[in-house]
Amino acid sequence: MRFVDEYRDPAAARATVAQIEALAGDRHLKFMEVCGGHTHTIYKHGIETLLPDSVELIHGPGCPVCVIPMGRVDDGITLAEQPGVIFTSFGDMMRVPGSNRNLLDAKARGADVRMVYSPLDALRIARDNPDRQVVFFAIGFETTAPSTAVTLLKARAAGIANFSVFCNHVTIVPPLKAILESPDLRLDGFLGPGHVSTVIGNRPYRFVPAEYGKPLVTAGFEPLDILQSIVMLLRQIRDGRCEVENQYTRAVKDQGNLRALQILGEVFEVRPHFEWRGLGFISQSALKLREEFADWDAELRFSVPGVRVADPKACQCGEVLKGVIKPWECKVFGTACTPETPIGTCMVSSEGACAAYYNYGRFNTKAARIPVTAG
Amino acid sequence: MSQGGDEGGDGHRPSREDIVRDRIEAFRRRRPRLLDDTVNLAHGAGGKASAALVENVFLEAFRNETLEPLGDAALLALASGERLAFSTDSFVVKPRHFPGGSVGHLAVHGTVNDVAMLGARPAWLTAAFVIEEGFAIAELREIAADMAEAAAGAGVAIVSGDTKVVDKGAADGLYITTAGIGVIPAGVALDARSVRAGDKVLVSGRLGDHGVAVMLARGELGITGDVASDTAPLGGLVADLLAAAPATRWLRDPTRGGVATVCNELARAAEVHIVLHEADLPVAKAVNGACEILGIDPLYVANEGKLVAVVPADQEEAALAALRAHPLGADAAVIGEVHAEPPGVVIIRTGFGGTRIVDMLVGDPLPRIC
């Protein structure tokens, strides 16, 4: 892969790491990247092996798959097993364990479960199969919610009645608050979620410095974006500043995407509360379909059990999501809980902190010590 | 990962992390367990679940010395002293026709390439067809013509076959199974166990063309790209390579699971550590772009006309020159090297300058959503 891309230039990486080293000095600082996309970039490019010991990255709750509680997965499987239903889902959700099986198992047992890349694909399947009910398992933060909203508007406009959405969209600010409220938390700053911010802008994060005294830098998704955002956090700390800054200026506007926000408001309303894997119930942290879209709401059209399932006792996903422990500090990490047999959702998605660490990070400190000749 | 825990700076933590890592490694080395009650698609994707199924069901039932290495082809030693490479493969690709080839080409190339990876010259093939009732004879003719064309190109004859027709709905159109035999020339002995620290890892061309071409041809992704399958017979390329670099240690065609998977299989079989260099991986721009959009890694994407070779360092140049001199190896590159420690592990130096582990895939390469 020959990336001439300016955001992946190894020389720029070395220069930026030198800056980070000088700015951090002999402190030990912990920054949380909120977004699962950042976690993925960090592991994919081996960023942690480049960082000095003085800067540690904590992988936050921004993986949309990782925060879905087991009860909701069970509800999804129940929907998938309704006679005549085609159940559509992003690939990431397929292996997420419910209380005793996942969507892949349901598919193997005869449920018609199909992987899609976008809710519009699900709508197309509905149009092509007018005699079947097509349900879309909607997950994700404000990043993916607008595409679900657009799909619902299209479904309504085209009068496609055999399509519905099982809505599990969540919002980023409430869990961020929950993490900041956690008494056992020690963080020195945040890398703000770039994709979510393209929709909601930077203003919603102002409470982070104002109320909790932590700097936040909205970061892009190329490896150099991450390093530059760390530099910006370190400069704030050096200068005694504490504010919201935007590294991802090429995509994120302070006010966000007004059109997307308007569509979100048109289709969704805030749920009074929603359960998050490992974080428990967080009030006003998720979206549901507005009354006007009741006909396309799978939760109203079909009966879903809605049974709350407690997280497995051995699983410490909650502590991992809050950054209280590292993935490898979890009692079951790597033995009972592996990517093949995940107990917690953090192990399922490639963006989950545990799976990312298991797949990409286990040997980083050792690997970094291995002398490697230039290729 | 620098340090863990809440209170930074205490010296014993990294060693605790190392202990956890060692425990995980020990756990990983155990035989893959098969916990499922039913077969799902992950069992056919070539990753860990496939290994668990094959080892726990098939190896358990058929166990013998020839099968045990679980290579793509078996090595048969005859009483006369001659050695044969013998392999079989089934082809269920969807769609059956894609840019660069069809299931007919694959059915020939897939099997002759498995035979060629033992250094053999593929000679004979058998072909068995499972056909769904209602299948168009015209398309069957087309696919048979593709097979004939591929066999002629590979220098093999299709010498025996079988045909079964099943009820409408009992199969998805057409499945083809081929088996192939080739003779291994005297003096050729390719074996993972001969791989040593210091050896070089080469690939014969650009990665991921086949997998991406098929994914795009399915038309479900809403993206198009100018990517054609690389399906091709590798017997000639192998012969040229072995003539130029007779000490070549090991060959493998990185089909399902891609280069990442075959490197992991080698690291485990040879108990060596493999270091790849991302900046040296030959990947076409369109393939890279599609992979970025789909959230998959070209290292894990299937190839049907490429080989991975391990050669001793002193034959690296000769091997590379021989590959590049062949039309199928024009984009050949040295992509990594073999180290001793830690055994069984593949890592990659990223283009950005970091390192990461390249592990076996767990299931299908599931796309990421954001």
C-alpha cells in the first residue's frame, strides 16, 4: 500500500511524535478517544507503538455495537424469527451475543437475516419483496441516525408499508457525561468523535471543559489526525487552557450539519431512558421514532419481548468502556472471552476496545522491541 | 500500549501485562474448540472457525499422516520413488461470472494452483457437477468452455467427471468440485518446517483483486470499480521460480483468507515469527479504495492467481527477478521476512511507522459501519 496521502506520511508521524514527547515531558497523561472509529485507526496504524510512555490512550464508549445491551439483541433475534420477516443488519451486529445466541445462529437456524451496508439497502429489499416484512436493525450514534431518518422519509414518501425500523440509535453526549460522573475515572482529556461532530457540531461538548475541567479536541480519522489532536490537547495543558478545539476542521463545522439535524428532529424523538451495555440506564440517551412514523416502527408493529438481561457477571465491559480498566485487566479477557467466543460486546466488533486490543495490540510492546530491518 | 492501571508510573504493571499476554498466547495455542451446534457461514470463511470445524470433525474422523499437515494438497510418495501432489476443491462462487473470469476458470485454477504449491507440475483433473434443476444448458456450455480454456492454459487434461442434478431449490444453481494430480520433480521439497529466521517473504503480484472483483460484482454494495479477478494457473510461474531459486522453502496460494491467513498458517507450522511491511505490499489503487470503503483489509482478501513464497535471503534477488520476468509476476515484491521470536505470530510494520498484529480472521470479514 503506497499511501502518498499526507495524513499517513511516516516522516510527519515521526515529527509529530517528537512534538508529543517534548510537550508531555515526564508526566503520565491519559486521553480517551470517544469514538470507535478512532480506536480502529489507532490499532490499524499501530499508533500506540509510536507514542511515548507519557501518553496513554483509553478507548471509550463510541463503538455503536459495543453499547447495545443483550436484551435488545434478544429482541432483534425475536424479530428476525417472526414468520415472513427479512431481518437486515449491519455486519458488525451479526456476531453480537444475545442471552444465548446471536443473529448468525438465528440465520443458521432458518431466519432470513441479511447483511446490509446502509438502511437504504434494507428499503430496496423491502421494495423488491413486497410480500415480506423487512425490518432494519438500526444502531449507531448521530453518525448513522441521519441515514436511517432519510430512509424512513423515503419509505413514507414512497408508501412502502412492508418496511420497519428496530431503532437503537443512541446519542453521544449523555454517555460522555456518565463517564465524567464516574468517581473512579482519571482522565486528562478527550479526543472528540469526528464523525458524530460532523452532524452535531462542536458546541454540545462545551460542558466537558466548563463543568468537568477536561480539554476536548474533535479529531479526524487518519492516523496523523490522531497525533495532531494529541498535540493540541498537550498544548492546552501546557498553556493552562481548557476548551473545545477542532482538529477536524476539514469536515466539522462548529454548528454541525443543520440539514441533518433538522431531519433527525423530524423523524426521531429522545427516549426517556435507554440501557447501555456496561453503563446501565442513562436518561435521554437514545432516539425513538416519532408518533408520525409509528407505522414504520418495528417495536410497535411486532411484539418484542423487551426483557432486560443482566450483563454476564464475569464481564467487565462497563469498566473497559469507562476506561477504568484496560481490556487485558478484565478477568476473562483472552481466555473465556475471545473474538471467537465473545462474552462482552467489546470483544465482538473490530472497533470494540477488547477486540482491537486482542487482534492488534497484544504484542505491541514486545513487537516494538524486535529489531526490524527496513523493507 | 504503554502502561495500564489507574496510578501511572509504577514499575511492576508492564510485567503483569506480559503475564496476561503469555497466558493468552498459551490459550491461543490450544487446539481450536468447536462449540457450535450448527454450521454457520463463519465455518466456511477460512479463519479460526473453519480450522475448528476441520480439525474437530474431519481430521478427527480421517486422521492419517498424509492428511495431518492440513495443507492445500497432499504429498503422496509412490513405491517407485516418484512423488505426487493431490488436491481437491469445491467452487460455489456467487456470482458465477465476474470481471476476469467465471466459476469455470476458478474450478480449474483453484485446484491446479493447490497442486503447484508443492512444486508439482499439475497434469490431470477430475470435475464433478452438482446442478440445480432448471439450470440453463447454454450457461452450462459457457462454463464448460471456460473450464476447457483454463485447462488448456494450465496444461492439464480433465480426465474424469460426475454429474448430479438436484431438485429446484436444493442448490444455488451450480456447484463444481475438482480434484487434481501432479508430479513433483525430483529434488523439489517444499516444506513449512524448512523455513528459517532470516528468510524472505515474497508475493507474486498485487493483492486482493479476486476478492474485491467478486464483492463488487455482487452489486450489493452500491459501489463499482475497475477491478478484475486475477484468476490464473500458477504452474509455469512456480517452475520458473524453482529454477531460479532452487532453495525456495515454501509456497502457498493466498486464496480464501488472503496473505494474512497463509502467513499465520506458516508462522504456526514453522514456529517462526513473520514481520510484514505494509509500505511494500503491492495493492492496486482501486482495490485499496474499495477496501477502505468496506472496512476490510486487503491482506485478508482472496487471490486466485498469486503465490506467497519464502526463500533464503541469498536467493531473494534471483527469486524476485524470476517472478518479475513472468507475465503473472510482473508486480512481485518482497513483503517481509522471517524472525525466530515470538514464534507463531505475524506482525506488520504499518506505513505510518507503527506495528500491529496480523491475526487469523474469526469469521467472514464483516464490514465496519463507521
